[in-house]
Amino acid sequence: MKRQHTALITGANAGIGLALSAKLLGQGYRVIGTSRSGYIDALSHPQFYCLPLDVRDPSSIEACKQALARMATSIDLLINNAGVADDVFQTVPDRPSFENTFSTNVTGLVFFTEAVIGLVPPGGQIINISTDMSLLTEIAVNGPAYRMSKGAVNIYTKMLAQRLADKQVTVTAVHPGWVRTKLGGDQAPMLPEASAAGILDIIFAQKNSGEFRNVATGKHFVL
Ligand SMILES: NC(=O)c1ccc[n+]([C@@H]2O[C@H](COP(=O)([O-])OP(=O)(O)OC[C@H]3O[C@@H](n4cnc5c(N)ncnc54)[C@H](OP(=O)(O)O)[C@@H]3O)[C@@H](O)[C@H]2O)c1
């Protein structure tokens, strides 16, 4: 009998993370979603579990790691989805937004990944949700902390891809499209379900590690 795969998704209580959770459950995955509250009321499924996690807090990461070790022997798919975009309507950086954005999108993502990386088996995948706004060819004046933080995510993606190559774990940075969520706003053209479907296509097709993939355009390149 085929072993059931487990996916771990940060920020699964809303937006793209919630839509990804529903899609992966539909594909037969066991899904462990995290939320800051420790509850995800919007989704109920016998194979869906929720763990509390605030990626900015080292003790929360440690508690989540301990809980994971008790419930999962392996994490076949880690999706680092949790993120904030506090300053997208600003051009001048302000320290509170900058610190919150880096602490969530960079330090949080990196140290959560490092905490759970030992649970990702050979053949496993790590998806880091990035943005096309981070690409040097797309730089504009707004969102200084957001763009720089996701640029750092792309760099970590490439470094991790190199580090985990021998273990055959693939690592990919993904632009999910401009998506109608709390972060993306009401004007965004893509619904979370469509974005999640695009991310799933990338996950199932994925062969090469260390790439940036764009759900909206289908374009991809080696980081
Ligand atoms: N929407 C877009 O157009 C778009 C475009 C490009 C990239 N992205 C990226 O896609 C990802 C998902 O965003 P979304 O659009 O789905 O936004 P969203 O609906 O606002 O969801 C963001 C998720 O991140 C969680 N989160 C925020 N801070 C956290 C922390 N300190 N610890 C743990 N979880 C935290 C949120 O939890 P709470 O509900 O508790 O705040 C929420 O679950 C983000 O990384 C974002 O940068 C989105």
C-alpha cells in the first residue's frame, strides 16, 4: 500500500495557505496547518490537523517542532506560506514595519525551516512562497521591507537547494500570482483556489531544485 504523504503548511488559517490545505487534502495528503491562534475553523477534515505557530517567536517554533515530532514521522512537503506585507503602500521604510516583515518573512521562515528540516525525507519538497515583486527586474519604489524580505527568501531557497541536493530534497521559490486575500487586497484578479491549483501543478511537476516559478505567467528560471 502506498504511504500517505504529509504536508506542513504555515499560515494555513486564511488566504493561499487555507486554499492549499484544502487542495492537498483533496489529493490524499495528511495536512498539518499552522495558525497563530492554534485553531483553523474554516476547514474540517479527518486528515487535517492544526498546530499553533508564530514564526517570530523561537519558543513557538520549538513547541511546534516538539508537537510535530510526536505526530509525524516525515514531512514530505513543507510549504513556507506565512508572510506579511506591512509596507507595500509605502516608499520610505519605517522601523516597525521593517522589523516585523523581516522577523516574519525572513528570520521566521529560516528558523522554522531549520527546526523541521530533519523531518523532510529524501525525495521531499520545500516550497517557499515568494513574490515577483522581489525580482531585481521588477523592482519599484513601494514595499521596501516586503521586496527585500522576499529577495532574502529567494537567496535562502537557492542556498538550501544546494545544501539539500545530496539528500534529493527540492527547494523552490514560488510567486503565487496577485491573489485576493487579506494581504493581496480586494482588487487582486486571482482567487486563492486558482493560485493553490497552480502551486499544486508546480509541486507535482517539480524536477529541478533551486528554481523560481511564477504561477501567474508559468515562467520559471534557475535562481
Ligand atoms: N496575495 C497575494 O497577492 C500574494 C502575492 C505574492 C506573494 N504572496 C505571499 O503569499 C503568502 C500568503 O499570503 P496570503 O495572500 O494568503 O495572505 P493572508 O491571507 O494575509 O495570509 C497570510 C498568512 O500568514 C500568517 N502569518 C502572518 N504572520 C505570521 C506569523 N508571525 N507567524 C505565523 N503565521 C503568520 C497569517 O496568519 P494571521 O491570519 O494570524 O495573520 C495568515 O495565515 C505570503 O507569504 C505572501 O507574501 C501573496
